[in-house]
Amino acid sequence: MVGETSTWSRALLHVSPYTFAAIGIAISIGVSVLGAAWGIFITGSSLIGAAIKAPRITSKNLISVIFCEAVAIYGVIVAIILQTKLESVPLAKIYDPESIRAGYAIFAAGIIVGFANLVCGICVGIIGSSCALSDAQNSTLFVKILVIEIFGSALGLFGVIVGIIMSAQATWPSAV
């Protein structure tokens, strides 16, 4: 060990692949919930403010809050899928290239899903806020803006799809 240089790549190769996989799963669910909460905050504050002018909008604009909540559910679903990809590997094979690749694949899938859902939650929150404010002014705009909100929520689904495709790359070495 004396005389050898220390590099980031060398340090990262000595961290257990299970650690990276667990961090990826945590990021998937944690950042997705953060995106949902942020979107609910944006939508909810505008909805409460706009409901002062037009109380009729409160019940039908709750669909925007439901869209934001779906973002958190996307993160939970992918976290469960990623958790099923974890397999027990003998200690002798924990640093095999297959194990390291599987750990990094789960880590990368978690990051992609988490941050795609963060952006999706903010996007849906902003559109939901606009929907509530527009509906308070002109009720004919509700359905038109709701269609845009549905397209905004597709961002989270794209992240889920990419996360599922990436999780297919997580193959741990066999115990034999």
C-alpha cells in the first residue's frame, strides 16, 4: 500500500457494490418524494389562493395534487424493482467486475429515476398552479391545461422506463 497512488477510481473500486446499489435505491425513492412534495407545494399554494376568488375550483383542481402524488409512487415502484435486483453474493466474488457493474447499474438507475421524478414533480406542480389560476379566471381553460399537465407527467414515466431498462443490466455473479 505504501508507494501506491490514491485515486478516486481506486477508492470507488474498494467500496462495496451493495453500498452503491443501496444509495441508488434510496435516491430513487427519496428524490422522487421530494419532487412530489415540491409539486404539491406549488400547486396547493396556488389552489388555495385561487379558491378565494372562485371556491368552485377546489374539488376539480385536486387532480393536480394527485398527479404530483403519482410522481412519488413512481419512485416507490422503481425502488421496489431495484430492491428485487439485489442478490446475495459470496464474499469472494463481491468485487468481481460483474458485482461492481450490477451495483453501479442499480445506482445509476436510482439516480435517473429520482432526478427525472424531481423535474417531473416541479413541472406538474407549475402546470397545476397555472391550471388552478386559469380555472379561477375562465372555467373553459381547465381541460385544455389539464391535457398539458398529463404530458408533463409523462416525464416521470420516461424516467421509470429508463430506470427499468437500466436495472436489467444488474446481474450479479452466481454463487457457484
